[in-house]
Amino acid sequence: MDRTVLWHATERATARKKKLLFVVNDPAFFLSHRIGIAKSALQRGYEVLLAAPPGRGTEQIESLGITWLPVSLSRWGTNPVREFFSLLQLIKLYRRVRPDVVHHVTIKPVLYGSLAAQISGVPRVINAISGFGYVFVRRGLLATIRKGLVHLMYKIVMRNPRQKTIFQNSDDYQYFLSNILNRAERYSIIRGAGINLKKFHVLPLPKNNIPVVMFVGRLLEDKGIREFVKAAQLLKASGNRARFVVIGDRVEGNPSSISEQVLFEWIDEGSVEFWGFRDNVRSCMQQADVVCLPSYREGLPRVLLEAASCARPLVATDVPGCREIVKDGFNGLLVKARSTHALKDALSVLIADPQLRSEMARKSRLYVENGNFSDFHVTNQTLALYEEA
């Protein structure tokens, strides 16, 4: 080949932007948990695309220069025909877009997307396991069968040598290393999506005459909302002077979602104040003396990370994810999962002791600052994985 032609061909190949394709099952989740990484990738010269179902946030995503590609990828669907169609749709999309890097986030995109990437020959795959979710915390025969199927699928898709899997906590990392694929070089721990320490700055504890205990999260059984409400009822009945506030809303279609009937019963009973969904969680935390998340299992709960960054004492369950942020007796209290009485006892300790709340609040911020939780750190770690190929 003529040297001039060869030089121009090389120049065009070098000038071509690398394509980074995110695959998620909820655009709003992408905005809240991955948009910082996407913006940094744009700044570094990547062409960034998002494959996700229609939903809240797609217009904002496109306004940032990210190409949205609609796909049929339900969060909780189990119809085998529709699920197989979703897999075929991803294969077709990967072959058409020909991304250099695909970043899958949450269980279903990881499982379907990894398989599609193998079939389509995607050169670099990043899988983000943001927790084991509904499948792994449910109980009963059907839940056990589903867990076994997911376990088997993980074993199949994790064997691709061109992919790297990110975990948010050491428990999930060790589980995969012991039960799925004993290849440590294919796994990495990156602590969540990162937190902007300037945006979520220290907020002085409020001077409330009556302490405010705040639950922030979706109204799902798996988040421990039932235990929170029951603990509030018990504390109120025993004469404990505190306000119990819930920030969040129901999630239609999620099998773990609290029913409207139960929610209305709680509202009528009156032990807990329901403030509904709020865009600005930080302003709500300004009013909180204690932030509580009695979840059954997490990847790395963003609400606890935001609360710790704002300098709030924490109460959470002693489960994977939560114990990455809450250090028992240091910046909060850990309790047994699904235990209303353990939760009640822990909350009563902090409600009664403003000095302990103040000390744990200070240590919460200190812990976040000294850990690898900042968005700057998380973004650099993630972009380094993209470049490894």
C-alpha cells in the first residue's frame, strides 16, 4: 500500500472516537449513579451512548451529548419470550453500534449484556454488580429456584476473558471468588458511583427540640421499610419523643413494593410522616438528626454515603453494603436484619443521646473523606478499566 494512503488511514483510525456504551434498565438510575463517569468519559474524548428503556431522565441525558438508544429491558419481567427478545435486541444493537467498551450495570443488563457481548465480539466489557438485589434476598422455594438459575447464568457469562467485573463491597467480591469464578484478576472493587464531597458537604446537625429520624429510599420490603415503621410505632407507644420521616415512594411493578393499602394504613396510623419522593435529598437531610436504612442487602447504599458525607449519625443493618459505610459504634449503629426490636433499641440509644449523635456525625464525615468514596477517585478507577484493553 502507498505510504500516503496508509498514513491517512492510520490518522482516520486514530481520530475516531472510542465508543462507550452503557446498558442499564432505568434512565433515572443512570442519572443518579453513573452520569459523573459518563461526563468524564465525554471530556476524555469518548463517544458515549446509553441503551435503556424509555423513562424519566432521557431528555436530560441527551442534552448532555449522550446518545440514548431505547431498548426493551424490563427491571422485573420474568416472561421468557420477552426476556429472550431483550437478549436478541442487545445482540442486534451491539452488532450495529460496534462499541469499543460496554459497561453493564445491575443484574439483568450484566447477564443479558455479557452474553450478547460474547456473541457480538465486543472487545471490552465492564460489568458493575451493584448488589445482589431482589433475587438474592427473597425467601421460599420459588426464590431458591430463581437464585439457582441466576447463579448458573453468572457462571456462564463470567468466563469471558475480555471482561472485568466491578463489585461495590468486599462481601460480594468474596462470594463471586468462592462460588462463581476463582479468577481474582477479572474482579475489582470500586466503592459505588462516588460522592461529590463538595456538593454533599457538612451540614450542622439541626437544633430540633424533637429528634428527627429519617428513612430515605424506595418503599420496598427489601429496604426494611416495614421494620422502620414498626420500630417507630413501638417507640411512639413507649412514649419516646421523636419524629420518624420517610423520604421515598412506591415502585410499581417491583414484587417487593409496599401496597397502596398498607401505605394508607401507615399514614392513617400516624407514627410515621411520609414526605414522598424528593429530588433534593440533601436539603431533606438538613432536617435529620439520624439517618436510618434497615435494608436486607445492598451493593453500596448511596443514601448512607450521602448521609455520612453530610455528617449524620447512621443506623443500618449488619449486611453486605451497609457495613461498608456504617462502622458499628464509630459513626453509627449496626443491627440484625429483619429485626424490629434490634432496630428500635438502636434508634432509642441515638434519640436519647445528642452528644453521641454529634460525635458519630463528625466521624461519619471523617470516614468518607479518608475512604475511597469520592467521585473523583471512583471515576478515575473506572476510566482506567476502560483503557486497560
